[in-house]
Amino acid sequence: MANRNTGDVAHRLVRELLPDEPTGDMPPVKYMQKVRLDNAKQLLMQTTLSVTDIALSVGYPDLFTFTRAFTRHFGLSPSRTRSIAE
């Protein structure tokens, strides 16, 4: 049996499960993080849910981890993103 790189298997699985999603060469973990953060941004801009509630609803364990990931991804904090949308 041939050895398969776990990353290659994960990429193939994501492409099979989400054929219409433009994942490119993005690792599956990074892709899922992008999806979660994009969903969070949409919730920030379209709802009055608290930032903590949004963080938990998109799968982050706590506000600190979510805020750090969101700020790195978008260049703005969740609170700043919401204030711009208002």
C-alpha cells in the first residue's frame, strides 16, 4: 500500500465534498478558518448579536482567540468592523 500524505488526502476530500468552492491550494484548516471568519463578519454586519455570541456560534472557544484570528484575517477588530457597518 502506498503512503499518502495526510495533507494531500485532506485537500482531495475538501475538493470532493465542496466541488464548487474555490479552495485553490489553501490547506483545509485554513479554508475552514476563512469560512468561519467570513460567516462571523456577515453576522457582525447584519445582526445585533454580541461579539462573544458570534465567536462561539462560528466555533471559536473564546472571545480572545476569535478576536485575534479575525483581526489577523481582516486587519480590523470585530468591534471596529461592526462600527464601520453601522
